[in-house]
Amino acid sequence: MAFLDAPKNFQPPNARERREEPLHGSLLRSLTVDLITTYQQCCADFVYSDTTAPRRVLTKLSKGVYNGNFDNAEHDYICRVGDKIVNPDGHAYEILERLGHGTFGQVLKIHHSTSNSHVALKIIKNKPAYFHQALVEVRILQMLNQEFDPDDDKRIVRMLDFFVYRKHLCIAFELLSVNLYEVLKQNSFRGVSMALIRVLTDQLLKALRCLREASVIHCDLKPENVLLSNIHHTRIKLIDFGSACFESHTVYPYIQSRFYRSPEVLLGVPYTSAIDMWSLGCICAELFLGLPVFPGHSEYNQVCRIVEVLRMPPSSLLDAGRNTRRYFRKVQKSCDRISSFRGRDSCCESPGSPRKKGGERRRRRRHTAGNGVTAATVLMIHSYTQNKKPYEQQEWTETSCKRYEACSVSGGSSSSGDRSQDRVLCEP
């Protein structure tokens, strides 16, 4: 509407008072006093409604599709700021904001009215597979919190409550602070000091020792799942047992985030809690470097990166892996032939070779605690220390006839003499 349409006898209300006594020195506030009355005098059809505005929707897809329109197309519960979730005991949880989401569901910051405190509430998707896996998580956390960590000193997240609300399993946890990835991000991915790495590693080892005693495998250890209890303190907690399992019941072959996936899982070898120790080693290296030590963009590339830094896996591991043929093939090699170490899809390059574009071009970050050593330089230490030759010329020292090597599929022909089966890294 325009003031040209206002009645001729219209006078802004309290104009003199607004000029003489502006509210808190704000011109905007002084000009908007009695704004509703002003609108009504400008237009007789103006009607003011005192109903509250629609609450902000926190779920990405906000259109109701399933479960009486409580769930969206992805079976997530549609959450709004201010909504209350009530457990069977009548305790109300008021939704404040969303902390994260994933394939399992979403995590919300909640105000618990009974204790007048903030907690984290994990709402599982309304699908049978996620529901049953979440029940395993509840069972594991109950056992860890009550039997193996009753004093809350083993760095395991505390589960406060669990219940079913509108067909969704809800799990309440203590509210923690930022994760280790965010710590690295705030430090511009330059890594942290060795002193801090020791403090964090010591706490993670306590958590993994507790899991080992309980015969539990976390299966998803990564910086995002290690949270600080307080932003001003170095005390940490291990979270997200949604992929955890018991050592006696390892049924899922596809586990662990790729950057932190162990060789046992990649090769398809029956795994134990040792795979969590591999992930811990990757985390420690990333805390120092500031970047993932094995940032593979596929499982094949992940195997290449591991082999180029740590050499070939043991023969026993390769023979036991049901996925070994995905990455290696057997070839006939002479026992006395010197083999080369070369990967087609490798992450390291020989001196003088052109740099690959795209995913292979890694960002170089200087590490403040490492006297200016770049992450790329640290990764290449294995190939140039102790007067060794570069990877493409390095000699193998194994004396066993049955040896393994990683090279291009078009590897050189074998010399005559006694032959045995070796393995060559296959192209994808």
C-alpha cells in the first residue's frame, strides 16, 4: 500500500513523542512504534493476525509421504524447531536444532525439560533394517556403559535414554562439542602438535581397550566420530556405534569409511578388533599431517596407496582374502628375478614424471609442528630414506620362491628356470 491512498485527515500516531524520545536511540524502532495502527489507518481492510509463524523445518525433505505424513520420502521423521518428542514416561524433549544427518537418520540438539539440560537425540529412519541395527547399537552401549565403563572414564559416549516415538527409534546421548575433523579444519589442515596427538591417542587407546575387553568392534573409527567433551578441554569421547558389532557376529563385509578402511576389510579377510587399530593409526597420521594419509578415491586406489607406502601385504593375508583377485592376479615369476614395484593407479610419482590432474593432485599443507615439511614429502619418506632407490626401481629383498609384487599388468616376461606363482596388482 502507499501513503497516497491514506485518508486526508491521517496523522501518524505519537509523531511528536517519537521525535522527542526515540526508543533506545534507534531510528528504526522510533519509526515503527504503533506500526499496526498506522497500517489500519492507511487501509481499512488491513487485519492483524497474532498467530505464530510456521516453525522452521529442520529435515531436508519436509513434505510428508509415509507414516501418516510424519515421515518424508526417505523415511526420516520431519522435525521442526519447537516440536516436542515425548517418551513413554512422559518426559518431553524439545527440538532446538539439527546437529547432523546420515544414512541412519538424523541427530538433533534437544532440551530435556525434566533435567533442564541439553542432550543429543538420534532419530533412526523408519525402516526395519535401520531399526534392527540401531537396537544392536543400544545393546552394545548398554553393555559398555553399565558393565565395562560404569565410572565413565573409558572415553565411551554415554547413552541416557532410548524409546520409540511414532515408529522411530530414538536414542538420547550426552551432548558433546566439536569433532577432530573440525579441529583440523579450524587449524587450516596444518596438523596439531605431537603433545596433543599423544594426549588424544592415549584416550582413544583406553576406549579401544574397553571395546576389546567387551569383544566389540567399532567398525567406523574416524575423526568425525571422535568428539571433544568441551571446546576448552582435551577430553574426548568415542561416538557413533551404529556400525559396531560383536567379534563373534561379524556379518557385514562393507564397513569402515574408505580412508580408514583396513587391509583385512579391503581384501575380504575375516576381521577382528584389529581393524579399529588400523583406523586409529590413520587418525594419528592425519592429526600430524593435517590430511588423510590414504585418501583413496576408490577401493582399488585405496589398495594402491597402502601398498606404495607400506609395501605388499603378507602372503598369508593375500591367500586368505576372498577379494584378493579384485586387486591382484597370480603370475609365473622366476625365484631369482628382481621384480619392480609399480602401481598403475598410484598416488606417488617418480621424480621427473608429470603430475596427474584432478583427484591425484593433492593440496600441500605445511605442518607447523614438522618444521615446514609438507604432507607430500612425509608420504614419500618411505621411498627415499636409507639410500633406497625410487619406487619404480626399488628391489625386493624377499628370498621366498612364492613372492608377491605390485606392478602393471603388462609386467616383464619371466626368465627361465624354477617358477612359482606371484601376484601382480591388477588394473580396475
